[in-house]
Amino acid sequence: MASSFSSANFGHEIPNLSGSFDITCPPSTDIWDKPPSTHSFNAPIIYKTTTKDALKSAKVTVSASWKDKYDQGGLCLVIKSSDIVRWVKTGIEFVNEQANVSTVAKDNWSDWSLRPLLSESSNEATIEIESASDGSLWVWLLGSSGQRSPLREVTWWGDLAGHTECQIGVYAAKPAPHGEKGDLVVHFDGLDIETR
């Protein structure tokens, strides 16, 4: 499965992605844009290249020993059009001393939303990104019995040309805003990317 994947900011050989695998990332890594001048895109990503029209969905279960503020990992979708690089990331982010489900969509600048995990005792979540028939990109939190809780509707997705290049995969980041040390190891299981 790894042969059809590429990586960015990833200093290791791409692991076998057909089962469980880990991404280890150092401190001071992030994917984030904030006015007036913050542009961070140095987190390790493993991705598959496709187009907007070809992408159906991506799903993965993510977990880690989250401990430092903004430790994070999950799915990442990078959209490269002629005028701007847009992206969506979703997964778990450690904020306020607990793991939360986080979704960020970046058009010109990033936005950010958090919600509690389905189980407070858990450090994992299953996340799905779906190119829906209504033209939007939907982000879902999946429960253990299959229920889908909507996290985000990304409406600008529908305005992109069908041939627009997309990179879809997984990422890990450790912004370490207070100089925290030590790598973050994020565990992934069940990565499933569906294309047309």
C-alpha cells in the first residue's frame, strides 16, 4: 500500500500503511495559518495524490499519549490550486489538559473548532472526510457503533475545479508553544482512502 503514497516533512521511510502504523514528529511542527503573518506547514504528512473529482472519502482511527498543549494528529487534505494552497486537518488535539476532536479548514486563513471526544476516558477517535453529493466536503466523527456525528461542512470545496490537485493522508504535529521537548508519536489504524 505504501508505494502509492508520498510524504512531506517526514524523515523516515514510509511505513506499511495497510495496518497500524506510527508517525513520529519533533517539537515545533505544525500546520497553521493565522493573520497577520503566521504560515506554518512543517508537520510530517504521508499522503496520496488525487483530484477533487476523484476523491470520495478518507477515514482513520488516531490515538497517542497526548500530553503537551496542541499535540495533534489525524487526517490532512491539502488542495493545490493555481491561486492558493488550501487545506483541512481533523483529528485529535490536546487542549485544556485533555484530548479533543479538532477540525481546521484553511482558505485564506485558518479557522479552528474543538469538541469533546465521544468518551472522556479515550485518547482515540475515528475521523472521516467525505466529498459529499451536495457539493460540500464533510468532516465526521465516527462512533464505535457506526454513528456519524458531523464536525464540519466545508462549503468552499464545491467551488473548486474538478481537476484541482489534492493530497489526502495523515499527519502529526507538535507545535510546542512553550518549548516542550520530546517527540510525539501518533498511532494510526485502518487508514482507508476511497477514490473514483
